[in-house]
Amino acid sequence: MRQSQLFGKTVREAPKDEISQNAILLSRAGYIDKLMAGVYSYLPLGLKVLSKIKNIVRSEMDAIGGQEILMPALHPREVWDETKRWESLKEIMFQFKGRGGKDLGLGATHEEIVVDIARKRISSYRDLPVYLYQIQDKFRNEPRAKSGLLRGREFSMKDLYSFNQNQHDLEVFYSQATQAYGKIFARCGLQAIVTEASGGAFTSDYSHEFQVATPYGEDEIVVCPAGDFVQNTEICQLKTGDRCPHCGQAVKLVQSIEVGNIFKLGAKYSQDMGLTFADENGKKQEVIMGCYGIGPSRVMGAVVEVYHDDKGIIWPASLAPYQAHLLLLDQQKSALTDQVYQELTQAGCEVLYDDRQESAGIKLNDADLIGLPVKLIIGAKTGEHELEYQLRDNSDQGKLKFDRVADFLNQLYKK
Amino acid sequence: MRQSQLFGKTVREAPKDEISQNAILLSRAGYIDKLMAGVYSYLPLGLKVLSKIKNIVRSEMDAIGGQEILMPALHPREVWDETKRWESLKEIMFQFKGRGGKDLGLGATHEEIVVDIARKRISSYRDLPVYLYQIQDKFRNEPRAKSGLLRGREFSMKDLYSFNQNQHDLEVFYSQATQAYGKIFARCGLQAIVTEASGGAFTSDYSHEFQVATPYGEDEIVVCPAGDFVQNTEICQLKTGDRCPHCGQAVKLVQSIEVGNIFKLGAKYSQDMGLTFADENGKKQEVIMGCYGIGPSRVMGAVVEVYHDDKGIIWPASLAPYQAHLLLLDQQKSALTDQVYQELTQAGCEVLYDDRQESAGIKLNDADLIGLPVKLIIGAKTGEHELEYQLRDNSDQGKLKFDRVADFLNQLYKK
């Protein structure tokens, strides 16, 4: 993509009410646009990152047998009344009236909807197990939405729902899903810590959160240095330095961002909504459920919180909107650089080409702000048939002959 | 995909209040699930079709220079007040209050939002032209929503917005977009008739609709047999048999479905919202806009209205959720059929494999209902190392050696 044609110029200032690093950097670099608190548009660069995250999530959900569906955001009240959550979630759910005074709500979550779909189609043990997921936008009437992509009023969510015959099968799948989540976060460059948290109203069991440690996280977790005990402070009274009964060592408190959350729902929704199956003996049983959430837009925000410096974003290779940023710093060499750009594009490399009539200083600063993993620089001092490369994380730099660049990028992105 | 594991069984009866063919067939075949009037979930088969349509649309929008973005559905009132459309669209737009009594609406269209994004980033003629599009869900408080996917309260939409320096550049792009739309509908198997329609409140010019003739369409168009005059009856008083002044022949009225609509917006939104640029002489000018809509979910419904018979759906190859339906009709041959399935899958063919323990009659009926372009049948009478193929549109059938099947499918899908 030629940067002269890319929509979404970099800007010096983020919207003045933005206080989170992810919102400031993503706004300044032209990835997102703020419409109101907690509600953002994704500009071309931002949508590319979001799509890469969604595709990573999708591939790992498919790998554990997930089948992708797409449920609506607009819900009738009746199905939410069956679980009494129309009332209990009214603070967080947008609720309003459609034609004829019909009560409607925007999906803050989708248990009721997926169970309604499932109960029409699951009747026998032969129909189980089933694992359904969607990647869709959720809406929540959040009291505070000051953390950019970390807490949205409208935000992207992958929610998977598992349907099993019994608790044992749920446990087995829950463990597979936990591992799949680990792979997703690792592929996104995040070290996610599996954390025990409240199971909510429906289970005395813990739920599990995936927490990423950063100084600006909204959550706080209690971590034992021995590594086998992590709890959200919402269920744990220990303070930094307290001895943890579980591991016998002094714990520490860490600020963190929740990027995923998984629950064993058991028979709660099946009971309320009549989701049953006939077992092998013909006996009616309740379907045992679990639910598994990851917010792709929140992951995008979390990655920026973890990967940035004072100059801008530093994307992990897996999420970068383009593989390389080709910078033309000497307008005398524009024909030559055009040719390099064309050859790399034809070789299948995703290249953002800064062909603008701007100073070298502006181009280098913009490249650092946008944060692609590697800069490919052609300037006055570059030798013949070669360019200079610099990794955005400063781990390497050097010179490359033109005919070596595509291989270099392929190597870098195979890692 | 093994059909024994596919979520979304075929059913004999559609929901009893469905009256449109697309809703009846898509429900019975397991593509969609109705949550309420005009609001559907896409089950695994349905989401595959919808994704294929979206990808066709995406590729043709990219080909004319479109840059994909993603705007939110949740909008603040303020930006809609700037064009006075908060009031004028209140019948069709879901409007409600969020925290602090803030007026919020769900996007029925996105001119106001995209202009708000554009005015922050377009300041000079060097920033133009720009073509931005998104594929996103729209919400409309429809009085009637009885036509399945043809008229949704929540529905998928591709909306592209063009930003040009002057009317001439708009006309040039408008013509390119018209051609791109023709390609999209042709790739989806639809013959779309370009139809003059009202330009709405913002232009004395006509807008252009893309209409597909079917007996169950909600629209009616006036067609001259000479082929160079088509108007929506909303702007044309002629009746069947009337002489058309334009072509001198007797016109006929045709029922049809609108699958796309394009408008020259001119300076309407730029004026209301202050979207201007400095031209080459430094003079402030208003940006000239157009907008271009296609509903992927509506296209899906229209395709089913056009392509079905009394047994079920007949998908065009480009939209079929799987390329072929492999039917095991003789359980004695299940190991053999498993092997054929694996080999085809490894060869990159998308195969739905009916491995269920059901009768041949049920499997053949389900295959006709689901409507994949080709059935691959292995039964008691099939010879050694061969299977029988039948095209769903009855245009061809015959026998194939196993090692010829992948080539056969590749040929069929290259057409």
C-alpha cells in the first residue's frame, strides 16, 4: 500500500480526553477513530490488525472442534426473561422499545440466544457434543469507558459455548479450551496468566481469567512466586508480602488486563430454558454447558499497552498490519524505490510504502509511531542495489541487497 | 465436514409464521435460525454462504480502490443532529438512552459517522480522492419484516462512501462503481437490472437501484423491451402495455428485489457537517460525495428466491457452502467412502460428507434441500473405485473413477 493513498494520517495529538496508552497511540498512528467514550471506528490499518487477531482466534477455535455461527445483536425481551436476566442485567444491557412497544435489548452476552438455538436442534445424545462460537460485536452500557479498546460500550467478542452430556466431558473440553487460549495469546505475543476468579452466580467453582500484567491494567491479581497460585483480588484477601497458604511464599500484587474468561456454566441455562437430551437409555438429561470469551478488540488494546515505547507502537510480527515499512528518504531514488516496492509486493510481501513528499524526519517518526516490525530505508547514503533495515524493537539493523529482501522478510515472519 | 457432526439439522417445517421462500428453505435446510421477525442467526452452513458473498463484495470494492474500515453501530445523537436526521429518521432508527440520559441510536446508515471521520483527516486536495467502505450490521425499526433475509431489522450491509474534489470525478467513480456492482451480482449468479429510482431528498438526479426480477419481489419496475429504459414504479406512472415515450415501445411491469442502491450525494453532507478541502489554489471547497450500498444478507435471500425448486435450494457454485455433497448410501462401503472423503479434503476440495446412519431416501432429500451444486454418491450399485455424480440443477450426471473426482470438481468450479 502506498502511504500517500492510505486513509488515516498520523496526528500529533490524540483526542484530549484519552488517557490510556492504547487509545492515545492507536489514535495518533491512524488505527482508530473515537466516536464517543468506549466506541471506536477501525481505520484501514486498525481493521487489518483486528482481522489478524480474529483469524488467529478463529483458527484455534476450529482446531478444537468449534463451529462458527453468527448471532444477532438485537434481542427480544422474552428469551432473556426465561433466565430472569432481563432484570438482573438491566444496568449493563441497553434496553429499549421497538414498534408496537416491543421490548428489545442489545446483546451484552449470548447465552440465552445460543441456548434458544440449541434447544431447537439438540434432542439426543447423538447430537452431542457441540461447540458453537461466533465473533461478533457486543454492547454494554458501561459506567466507565476511559481505557480505549480495553473497555468498550461496543466491542468485538469471540464467544464459544460448549454443550456436553455430562460434567466429565465438560471438564475435558474446558481443559482443551484453556490450552487453545494459551496458544491464541502466545500467537498474539501476550503472556497470559491463568487466574482463578469468581464463578459468578451460577457455580461455586472458580472461573478462569487470562490476565496480562501491565502497569495500567484495570485488574489486580495475587501471584505466588512459586508459580502455581494466581487469584484475582476480587476473591483473594492477600496483600503484597503476605504468606500464601497454598505455596508458603510471600505473594505479590500485580496490575493486569483481563483478555479472556472461561466459565463452567453447568446446567444453569439448560434448566431455565429446557435444553435437554435423551441419553443412551432414553432418559431425559440436562445439557452441561461452558462458555469461553476473548475480546479481539481488547486484545488489540492490551498488545499496545505491552508493546510500545515513547516513540510509538511495536507490533508483534503476527499482528502487524503490514510486514515492512519501506521508506523513501531521497526523492532522487523514487523510481528505484517504486521498483523495490513492486517486486516485494509481487513476491507476496505485505509492504507499506511511504512514498509521500515529506522530510526524512517526519517519515522516520511516523514509521516508529505506526510500529511495523521492520523499516526498509532507501536514502541518500544507501549504497547501490541495497537498502538499510532496522527492526522496530532495535534488536537488529544492517544492510541488504535488493534481491535478498523478500527472503529476509520471509525469515523474519517465520519465527 | 462430516454431516454427523455438523450443527444445524434439516427440519421438515420452517417456523410457521414464515411466508417467504428464502426464509422457509434456509430455515428448513439449517442455514439460519429465526430469533424474531427480521432478526436471524446464521448457522454454520449459512455463515459460510454469507462469508462468500462478503468476500466477493470485498474483492470488487478493493479492485476500484476502496479501503476497508469498520464503523460502530452505536451512535451519539449529536452527530445525527448536524444533518437533522436524528429527527427525520426517527421512525426507522432505534433510539434510546444510555447512562446519564445520553441519547443514543443504532446505525441505520453511516453517512454522518463516515463524514465525521473524514472531516478530521481531509484538509487538502492531496487527500482526495478517498473511497471508504465497511461490511457491518445495520439496524432498522422496520414496520414489516416478513420477507426473511430480504428485509431485516438487523442485516448485513456493505456501504462505500466516495469523496471527490468535484462532480466530474464523482461521475467517473460512480460509473466505475456501477460496473463493479455488475461484476459482484454476476459473480453471485444474479442478473441485476440497473434501474432509475428516486434520488431522495438530496438530489434532483436519479439514484440507481440494482433489481433482480422474481415473482416474490417487494419492488415493481417498469421495463422497456428495447432494454434501455428501466425505472422503479415509485418514479414512473406507466402501466403494462403503455407506450414508453423514451423507447416508443409498450412497457411491462416486473416484480423485483432491490439488491443494491447507489446515490450521488453531492455536497449535502459536506455542507451540513463542514467537510471541506483546500484546492490547488488554496481555496476552500466542499467535498463531493457518493454512497453505494449492497446488502450481503439480502443478496443471500435473493439468490434463494431465484435459485430453488420444489425440493430445495440450488446454489450457484460461487456461493455454495461446500463444493460437493458426498453421500454414503450403503453402510457396507463406509470405510471406502471415508477414504474418498479424506483424499478430496486433502486435495483442497470443500466437501460435506453425509456419513450419518440414515436411509438413502432421507440423505438424497436432505442433499436436494441443502442444495450443493453436485452430489457424489457411493451406494450399493456403484461400481468399484467409482462413484455417481449428479448436478443439483439436473444439467448433468454420470460416473467418475475416484482418481478423477478432484479434477472434476476443479473444472466445475473454474467455470
